Amino acid sequence: MTSQVELRVLDGANLYFSRAAVKLTLDLSALIDAPAPAAKSYASALGLGATRPGRIGSGFRQRFAIRVVGHIVRRIAREAGIGRIGVRVRPETDVRRLVVAFPWAHEQRARALGQAIVEVIDAFGTDESELTALVTAVGDRVRNEPPGNPPPTLRPKVPVVAVTGTNGKTTTSRMIAHIGRAAGLHVGWSSTDGVYFDGELVEYGDFSGPSGASRVLSQPGIQLAVTETARGGILRRGIGVASNDVSVVTNVTADHLGLGGIDTVDQLAEVKAVITKITRPRGWCVVNGDDPRTFAMRLDSPAKCWVFSRDPDSPSIRTVLEEGGRATTVLDGFVTVLDNASDAEALLKVTDIPMTLSGLSHYNVENALAATSAALGLGLPKAAVVEGLTSFSPNENNPGRMNMYSIRDFTVVIDLAHNEAGLEALLEIMNGVRREGARLLLALGSPGDRADEMVSAMGAIGARGADRVVIGHKDTYLRGRPPSELDAVFREGTSSVGVDDVPSFPTELDAAKALVAEAGPGDVVAVMSLQDRASLDAWLRSEGATVDTPEILKSKVERAQH
């Protein structure tokens, strides 16, 4: 049985290196489960000195295996004439599995090195002379392998802003692109929704990986590229551009855990930090000062730090200003830029930014601060920032994110809200426009590949925060999971806060129709929508719903507060 689980070629900066690398996932059961004398003999035959393998199946044995695998890579590389090679070996949650990564300059030879590593590991149990001969033979084979193609990583000729984060990355990147256009630039933008050029859709689909960056940068006449960079793309293929001029990290919260070897929020933060490590030294690393994991990313970035925080007295702002960086915050109700070398500069009132819903949406206040920091870090004019933020409409410019409608004297909200933090933000908005004595009606939903803990938590959050909850399935995103299974997990969460009457509907649209039929004056209906946004919009309009303008949104907030 081979030890190779997966050999993945990463085309650009990744979790392990700031350049193209090979990621080799290995099952080392033979070594982990072998008696200590056999494991020690194998290490000795490879040329490792004193070693202590530890008990069978233990964490100590896994650490021993990390040392052995790292030595194997370096020894084969030496035999192949590669010389010094960077190697990262990481444990996985399963003690029998490891990931080994090394950079590559030529793909065919890199793949050959990966296969050679597997052969030597699979030779566990052979005697010392056979193992030595094998290492020499595979080293010669790697040396004589045709080099193959170099990495396809792009070296951009125009400024690039890379945006990542758990929540807010799509809204923030859309805002930055909109500000760029307000500055008179031809702007390309890639995201989970598609590739856009000057606001027009060029290609529909999820382009938050390296292929999206490639498509954006290939647009004729482009002057600014904004790339939304998601966790999945970084893990599967790496980042498609060699560097960026500004990196933006909005926040890091629990999402997609248990997928791709990422099991904790700290590991997720490590993935998202990749974009900050390839920011040009003369550029800016824009980070959320109110999120400790995000704020720490500035320490490993070659760029200067531009921090944003809603709190002007935040310790993160003081720290960055003392380090010679800049900050964007809210001061006396104004979006304000701080720099120790000059006076505080107010740009515009938070309440004049439609996306903040008169300052009600804390998340979108943060997104606006992040977009402001990125745009100014690029050197765009302050007037363009003001124009871009004040003309950025929630419904027209940000489809699928906090889109609000009026219908028969109540409000409907369509929002992605794809995790706990997103759902909390949605409930904050719902409460902010609900009239006194009115109800909140919520359609919960989740793709099928989310962890049970997340789905159950969203059930509890929704049932606690809303007066009425139903489940609306994302039937094209079930990913093999039966709807009944998701229903059970959601209801486990709602039951934990005392709510047991939770109907289920096959689609988001069906759930929306049921809640709209129940709604009364002043109520707020919200749908966590991933797949049915367009059909929800069409149906609402057919029922007489109108899109809320910034002025109407402001009046709803003011009415709810009195």
C-alpha cells in the first residue's frame, strides 16, 4: 500500500511558502505503527543520528516521523543535485498523516521529487544497503528528469488589491473596485460571483482563486485589479499573482472548518494571512485592529500596516501609529484617517455611506473603513473615496448582501449570511429596521458541507434572535447531504433554545413565500440566500415589492428608533 494520499501542485504563494510549492499528503501508518526498534533502524539507515521514536501511534511518534520525512526530502534533493531546498513538514489531526511541502521551479522535476519521496517512505522495512541504494537511484532519476514548465504565477503590471476574510470580503472588494472607478480607472474585479470589468460581468462563476486573478489581469486596458481571495483557492492552488500592492484582511471567524485540513480558527487565519506575506514592501497591509488574529498578520508582512477599527481609542491604532503606520477609524461620527505625521482628517459622515444603513450595520462600517484604507493606500484621491462610498448602493452595487425591499408595509432582506457571524450581523440589521411591536421572520439555510456544530449553532442563533424561523434548503448546494439530515441538525440547535416548531422547505424561494404570507405591518422577513437571489428578486418584484433606496433605508432606521 502506498503512503501517498495526494500530490498537489500549488501554482503560487500558499500556506507553506510565498511561492509555488508541491504539497504532498502522506499516510505514514507503517512507520507510526511499527515497533520502536524498527522505526529507529529505518531512521538510522537514512542517516539520522540519535532518535527516539516514541510509543506506537503516539504524538511523539508523529513528531519523530516529521523529522524523518524532512530528512528524506533533503537527502533525495542532495542526491539529485538540487542542493539546499526549503522543506515544511506539518502534522495533521490524524497522527498517521503528515503534509510535506517544498518549493518548485520546474513542475515535472518537482513531481518526480514528490514520487521519489513516496518510494523511499514505502521502502520502510528494507535493510540498510537496499535503502541506501534506493535513495541514490531515485536521486539520479530526479536529476535526469526533464525540468518541465515553470510556475504560471503572474507578475502584474498594474496595481493589485487582494482582499480576504471570513465575512465582508465580497462587499469590501466591491467597494474598492467602485472607488477605483470613481477615480476614473478601468477596474477589473474577481470574486465568488464572477469576473467583472468596469462593473460589467465578464464571466459568471466562482473566481476567488488563481484563475480569477488571471482573467482579471488579462482584461485589455485594465488599470487596477481587485482580487477576492478565498480560503479554498489558496489551499487548492495557491495565489495566482506573485505580489500585491495592498492586501486587506477583514476578519477571521469560524467558517469551512473541517475542510481541507483546516480544523481551527487559528489554522484558518494562517491560510488567510498568505496574501499579506506577498504584499510589496512599499505597499500596505490593511488589517482589522479589532480582530486579534487579523491584527497579528501585520507582523509577517513586508509591507507597512494600515489598521482600521471602529474604536478611535483602540490599542491597535496606537500601536500601528507608533510603528509609523496609518489608521482609519470613526471619530465624532466621521470616517477619519489618522497618521502621527499629520492632523486627523475627516472624510465623510458614516451615516452618509448607504452600506452602513445609517451606521446601524457595524460590519459594513468596518467594510467601509477597510475599503477606505485600501483605496488611500493605493494613492487614490480622497474625493474618489468619498464619491465611491456615498454612491455605493446596497442593492444595485452589492447583490446578495443586505439587499432590502419594501412590500405591503413590511421589509424583506436577502443576505448571504453564510456562518454564525454573518447571521448575527443579519439579525442586527433586522432589529434595526423593525418597528416597535413587529416581528422578525427568518429563513435559515446552509450548504451541505458545513460542520454540524456550525449548522446547529446557526439554528440556535436564529431561533434566539427571531420570532419565527423556518428552514429553506439550498438544493443545488447540498453536496450529497440529505435535506432531512440538515433539518435534524438545524432543529437540534433551535430546540436548545426552546424552539421546536421549525418547518422545512425545499428551496430558499419556497421558504421566502411562506414567511411573506405570514408577515404583517412593520415585520422584517430575512432569507439567508446563496442560490436563489435572482429568483427571489424577480418574485418579490412580481408581488409588488420595491427596492429600498438609501433614503428609504435611512427613514426605516429612524422610524424604528423612535
